[in-house]
Amino acid sequence: METRPAPSSFHVDHADIEKSVPAAYKRQRDRKLLLVYIVRHLIAIVFVILLPIYFFVYDMPPEFSVQLLPAINTGLNMPTAAAATGGAAVSISPAFNATLHASNRRATERCYHNAEALVSYAGFTVATGRVPEFCVPGKGAGEIRFQASAGDGGVGLPEHLLDRMALERRVGATQLDVEVKLFRRDDGSDRPMWIWCGLRMDDDGTRPPDVAPCTVLGLQNWFSVPAF
């Protein structure tokens, strides 16, 4: 009987192949893998670092401050003593000239429109007004002037608040809040922004009005709380 040769084996011994690879080629391959590993991790680190910088530095909202000056012959003029008796709410008609100072910390221009402002005392709104459209150049500053008043009908305050207001005016320390709501116009998003400023007003005109820094709340800060 004729003996047939055994079929040849097609098994590949990877260990033998690895041994046959020159050492210089293996070192070159390892260097490439190490380079890819380093570049990939550097990209991840840069992304993790730059993303918060973009949101908290580049996209930070402008800084605002406000000055409030009583309009001539108005301001927080108090009612007569006869009118303020009986414990009922008494109407006053305050009016103010306000200046909103804006400082843009971005490199690009920012514009706002449809802004509303109100002045409140102890939680009671005593004056409202409209802030005109404005733009602040990149890395620049601007001043926006507007008026706020109680309107023709005035605003009613309870007697105990009138007494408190009169006391604060005598010592030159009337505490007021100014709140402004405005919307972005430059990017077409109409994103809202709320500005709150607490200030002390000297009503006798013996010194310039204080410039009160404001707190800014907006969607670019990742949270948004309506002011009014």
C-alpha cells in the first residue's frame, strides 16, 4: 500500500513571527503607540481645562453698577402728617434719574433690548421705567441713562413703612433695590438677564449718589432666577 504524505499544517506560530521581527522595528512601533497615547490624553486634558474657561471667562456676563438720583422736586417726598394718619396706605409719587454702568468683559460687542427696570423699598415697588436699547463694545464700558417713576396714580405704602422711610431719610440712609430685566439682541437669542442692585440713597443732595455694584443672573451662568 502506498503511503501518502501527511497534509501540511497552516498553523501560524505568532511567537515565531514576533521573534523574527527586528528589534529596531519593535522599538519604532512602541514609540508610535506611546505618542498616540500621549496625544490622546493631552487632547482630553486640554478639553477639560478649556471648556470651563470658555463658560466662566469668555462667556461671563458684563459687570453692572447703578446710580440713583431723585428727580427734581420728587424723589421720595413724604406725604403731609395729616395725610399719613389712620393706618391706611398713603400714596407717594417718587421719580428717579438712574444711570446703569456696564462693563463688557468679552472681546465682542454685546447688545440688549426690551429692558424693564423697577425701584423697590422694603419689597414694595415704588417706581418703574424702561431702559433704552444699548450696546457695549468688546472690552469696553458704557453708561445708560433712564427714568423711573410711580406714574400719575402714585404708589400706596402702609403707615409703618412711611415712618421707617422718614427715619432713614433723616439719617441719610434710605435703602432701595433696583432691578433690571433685559434681553440679548446681538446674537438673536433673546436670552434673558436679571440685574439686582441694593443701594443707599442720600436724598438731601449733599453728596454724589453712591455707585452700587449689581448682581447678575443669566442663562450663561447656568442658572436663572426671575427678579420680577
